[in-house]
Amino acid sequence: MPESLLTVTDLRVSLGSGRKRTPVLHGVGARVDAGEIVGLIGETGSGKTTLARSILGLNRFDTGSVRLGSTDVGSLGSRALRSFRRTGELQYVFQDPLQSLDPDLTVFASVAEGLSVRDDAGSTSREALRDRVHTALALVGLPSTFADSLPGTLSGGQRQRVAIARAMVLEPRLLICDEPVSALDATNRIATLELLASLRETRPGIGLLFISHDLGSVAGITDRILVLYRGVVVEEGTTSQILRSPQHPYTQLLVGSAPTLARGEADGERRQELRRLLDASG
């Protein structure tokens, strides 16, 4: 049996404060094994980012648990959670690299920042730090000359590669990518997807949770897919199972609305009927 890196069990999360707390996740379960790429698909408002933030320990749970290996993330206090994050075992890549990268920091400073935070005693030499940064840049296909560049001088695809390098320099066990290609043009989207797919070859054993509203992007690189709809995982299976034989009306809607994945353009009336079924069930 493969090693389970991430295990989410019966996770229920409400957002807001006091009596205005609104349930967002309703008993969600998820798993990512070592060396596996899992897609989490759902439309805006389905709870995808809430789940990601909960895995990171940024949201309080109503019930349930999140474990990364043997670490129960939900049980960690503030100080223990900070220490856990500094290990770099769990890393996060955001949707918009221009927003996630400090515009005043060079590529070198951005990629090296996590290493510096983890090594707060300052025992890592400047030369060793430079080698680690250059290795991370090479991993994502960027030459070392990019180290002196500012984010504003780079293309969108190059910035996202820098963001991935910043995550990978810490050699994480699990990488969470939240809509990592939605802000990119078609060419850079394909290149970034290929890069993410290659990580398990260059970093054996890494697990990747790929979050998106776009089934086409998810289908291209994942082993399994979780379908999240209104805070509930309504379907789970291998990528080929989901694409060939979707069972839930919402999954059928997603597959039918992606003509490049289906056997042709899905009939518009069928998609409208599926949407009516979903609305009636909600």
C-alpha cells in the first residue's frame, strides 16, 4: 500500500463569527498518497479554497481531522503550527503569482525566503543558499540568471515557475496548487501543467493536490479526481473513471461541458436539464 501523505476525515467547517457562522464543508473526506496527483474539481463557491485553507491550518474545524503523515494539523496550537509550517513539509502555490510574489524582492530573495525562515539560526552559508535557489530554479526550467530579476519584469508563466520554485526549494512532501494555471494564457497553462506533472519524476514521493474549476486542466495530469459540490464530495474515482462514466449529475455536467474531454460537444438541452436537477437538489 502506498504511503498516505494527506488524510482528511469527516471535515466540517463553518465560516464567519458567532451566530452568523455559515457551514461551508459538510463531512468532506480526501486522501493524497505519496507520488500521487489528485485533482479537486468544483465551481466557484463549492468550498475548494476553504478545504485548502483548512489543510493549511488556517480555518478552525467544526469536526473532523486533517493529518499530514503522522501530524494532526487541527490539534496544533499557534506555536506548534508555526513550527510545522517552517518545516516546509506542506507548501502552497497560489492562483496569481503576481499577487503572491513581493514586487520589491528579487527572484533570489523570494525563493530563498522560506529557507531563511526555517534556518533562523543563520547556519546556512550564503553559498549554500545560492546553490539551493539555483537548483530550485533549474527544477522549474529557469536559468540562474533569473535570480536577480524582479517579478514585474517576468511573464505570467515565468512568475508562476518562480512561485513553484519557491515552494519546491523546501522539498515539501505535499504541494497544494490552488488554481495555478487559471491566470495564464494557453501556452503557459500547458507548460505549467507539464512542469507540475514532471515533479514526481524529479522529486519522487511528493504528493500533489491540484485544485481547479477546469476539468480539462485537472484531467491532464491527475491520477484521481474528487468532485466537490456545495461543500460535499459527490464523486471520487480514478481520472479515467470520472471521464468515462461520471455518476453524479454535477460530474456529468462538468464532463459534458468540456468538449475536448467528451466524445463531442455535449447537447445544450442535456446540460440545462442537469443544471435543473442540481438546482432542485440544493
